[in-house]
Amino acid sequence: MTLRKPLSTHSQSAQQILRDVFGYEAFRGAQQAIVEHVAAGGDSLVLMPTGGGKSLCYQIPALLRRGVGIVVSPLIALMQDQVDALRQLGVQAAYLNSSLNADAAREVSRCLLRGELKLLYVAPERLMMESFLNLLEQLQQDSGLALFAIDEAHCVSQWGHDFRPEYRALTILHERFPDVPRIALTATADAPTRREIIERLALERASQFVSSFDRPNIRYRVMQKVGARQQLQAFLETEHPNDAGIVYCLSRKKVEETAAWLKEQGWDALPYHAGLDAATRNANQRRFLREEGVIMIATVAFGMGIDKPNVRFVAHLDLPKSMEGYYQETGRAGRDGLPANAWMVYGLGDVVSMRQMLLSGDAPEERKRVELQKLDALLGFCESTACRHQVLLRYFGEELPGDCDQCDNCLTPVDTWDATQAAQMALSCVYRTGQRFGVAHLIDVLLGKTTAKVEQFHHQQLSTFGIGKELAQALWSSVFRQLVASGLLNVDMEAYGGLKLTETARPVLRGEQSVWLRRDAEPAKRKTSKAERSSHLREAFTGANEDPLWQALKARRLELAREQGVPPYVIFHDSTLLEILNCRPGNLTELGQISGVGRAKLVRYGDAFLRVVKDMRNGV
């Protein structure tokens, strides 16, 4: 098909490919507009949430257009997963990266030159080699280049959370191949990062397609940290006893300790961080991708490019660096559109640790200021009493009309209290102790505890000594945490985490401004009736776990996946299995109507899954 064919032909063919190859009846959101634009030869910048179907936006145009589509991807694991999935669909796809030996790499190049591939995934380092660029020029003359897709495009931004310097050189694609359309894609980019992507990749004339950042299937919850491991254990036992998930920790040491502790409790938990040797990291990642119910305990080194759609939860035992980081990390849950949880515990100690990490780095002062502002935005999200979905989307410049009914603040509305007097006591105590002490000591002073440290600095003689006896220690901890989050207090790293007043504290101390704080819920507080009224999809999915047919379908999928050496979700997503469970098809025609069952998979797996349904129906 050439560029001169009318756009309606592209659209019609795109619809046919969507149905026959990928097994979906209709495009979602902006997918069709993007496909048509790229298929017609236009450049695009696509911002679409994780799980929103970004891959189809370049895969279908590559199948429509003459030649091979070149996909620039930053991670080996992502390339392998994408290629495995495409081959299952009958699409001619391959990858070129350092995991291939010389013979295998040469064979891929030969297939490329013979015009036998429709999609080739490459790392940016490989793409920039002069020998590979020369190969692309030869391809353009012979079988043609369909497009360039630049995945994870936020890697180009120095202000982004996954900066990859080699992405900066990708402007060469436009310089050497000006007639080949480019599509840059990312799931997370605030306005400054978006501008930098456009500038660095010379996409000023590209059409921008910005989808909603909302992930309505994810339930966000943030809790104060009161024994993080035990809180995590309770969360897993109550809501995810057999599910795959990711638990993020700030340090490598904590990753190792948490993984070992969970293993002792009987969970199938694995560690992942940059300090592990490559063989261990690869083995653990492989198990996470290819087995059911594995929990990965990881630093932020794990995640980008992980295409496992049935991650049912992402938990944070420590505070992330920014809203972008939090959004991207939690976005690894529920990529299949089924219900998932984003669960986080945090305390003031996390704020101190994160500020220390940011300020002690080698980054320029301007970069540090930006990172501290991003951290402050995340703290505001944590302490907010508003709908979590609304707060998160507002950060990315999007408004969500109405509450989500899918976050802790909507399901269990937060009590607030007039904390003006308590805030004045806390701020005054910070001032009178010299603005250089941490929370523990300040609380001792407020409660009138005569500790060795209090006596050493003669703080028992201060006017604030003992004025806060009416409030419990836990409540004072909450007050200080929220005063920091709201910007009334700053953590001074030069004073080893001591608290300092900010300018915004002045009107509070003068009695010119009131302070209302959230009342932390008791750990065992029962959910409201509203919380118990989950969405129909969440209820249906929860009920599926109890159905013997669901377990049989998953077991058959795992068996087929192991036979072929691919992850189970490459056979069928959980969402497809759930539809099989609900529809119970009796023949290939009925099975072929189910979303996610394309022509190739119907031929390859139809009989096997129909047999499972039949056997269960007959009580076998």
C-alpha cells in the first residue's frame, strides 16, 4: 500500500487488521486518529497512559505501509516481550540487541534485507551505529522504511525521571530520512518534559495526541506508616493472596531485607536492584514475567518496559521522588484494564530521606530546585483530602469532573479538624528551640518529657515545654508531617533533618490564618458502605478468582506458555480469559468473537481453550 491511497482506505484496512490480527472490534480513544495520521505519513507525538494501547499506534501503521517499521526501545526485556507477542499474532517481527550472539544478529539482518520483517525493535545505541544507519539507507531504497517509532520518548528529557543521553542523538532520523514518518510515544510527561521532547526530537511540526492520563481501574490508597512490613502483609493477605505485584523500596538494602522477610512469611518474593549481578536480575525478571503470583521487591531500577499486563498491585514502602515517578510506577498495575491497586505508606522519615538524597546529589542547583518542587507536589498528593484521581490528573494539566469513587479519600472520606492551635504550638516550638531539631525531640518538648537531650539544651525552661500534653504523641507526629507537606515547615538537611519555619508560617503564628489537617484513620478502621460498593468490574474480577473454570483457564494458559517459553499473557491477557469465563463459548466461531482472540490465536489455541470450557461444563 502506498502513501497515495486515500485515507479512508487506511482506515478500512486498519480496522480489518485490528480485528483479524489483534482480535479487537474497535479502536479506543485517539488510537484510530493516530493510526490514520501515521499511516498517511505524518509525524506524531503521542501521550497515552500505560495500558492505553500505545503499541497499536505504530504496529498497525507499520503493517499498513510499505517496508519495515523500526521501533526504538530502551530496554531488552520490552523488545523481547513485544516480539514474542507479535509472533504469536503471526506478525513478522524481530529485535536486534546485545542479548543476541553474532550469528543470530546476522540472521536478523539478512531477514531485514530480504524484506521478511514488518517490525524491528532496536536499542538507541544500535540505531546510532553508522553501519546500521547505512543498512537503513539500503532498506529504504529496496523494500522501504515504513516508520520510526520512538518508545518511552520521555527518556530524551534531562528533567525527566528516566533520562537516557543516547536518546538526544535520535534527531539524526529526521535528518537522514526526512520522508519517513516518526511517532514518539510516552505514558508520562508533564508540560516541561513535553516541550523538551518536541525540541530534542525536532517534532515541532508533529501532530500531538494527548489522551486522558486517568487510569480509572486503579484504586489509589495512601496510609501513614505505622509498621510498614506488617501493613504490607495485611494488604497482601486481604486483597492479593495469589496475585503478581511490585513492591518499591528506596534502597537496595531495604529491597533485600523486605524480599527475605516476605519469603519467610511464605510469599513468592524476589529482589531486583542495580547492585545485583546481571544473571540474577535477568533470572528474577524472567520468573516475574513468566510465572503467576510472583512479587517483585525492587528499586526504581525495575519497571520501565515491563509489559506484564496482569500486575494486580503496586505497593510503595517508601516515598517516590515525584508525581511523575509515582504515576509511572503505579501505572505498571492493571495494564489489562482489570481492577488493580496502588498502595503506599509513608511518614515524615521518608520526606527527610528523600530530601537528603536529592540535595546530596551532584545535580546542578537548578535541577535540585526542580526536583524538590516535584517532591513537594507528591507530598501534597499524599496529604490531600480530595479525590486522588483528581489531584493526580490536575498535576498533569487535566481536570476530572466529579469524584472517582476509586480511591481511599472517595471511598472513606477523610475527617478533618481545626488544628490551628496545635499548629501554632508546633511552629512556636520549632522557633524557640532554634530551628535545628528533628520531630522526635520537638514532640518530647511539647509533651514535657525531661530527656537527656532536653536537659542538655535546657529546653525544659522554654515556654513551649509541656504545652502539648493534651495531644497524643502519634497525633503530634501527624501534625508535624502535615505541616511539612503543606509547606509551613522545611526539612533542613544542613541541620541533619532539623525543621525550619517558612515564610508561610508567619500568618499562622500571628493568628491570621487557620489550619485544618486530616485526621489519620485508625489502622483497623472499617470501610464505609460506599467502599464496599465496588465497581461491577472489580466485583466480577474478584468473583472470578473463586471460579474453578478461571483457575483451569489460567492453568492451561500457563502450560501452553511454558511449552513455548513465553510469558502467559502473550497467549491471552487476563481480560480475554475473563470474557471466556463469562461467555463460556461452545465453538470456534463464538470464541473468535471474544476480544483479544485474533485469527492466528484462534487457529493456534482455540481448540485447547474450548476443551477446558467443555470439560468444566461436563464436570471432568
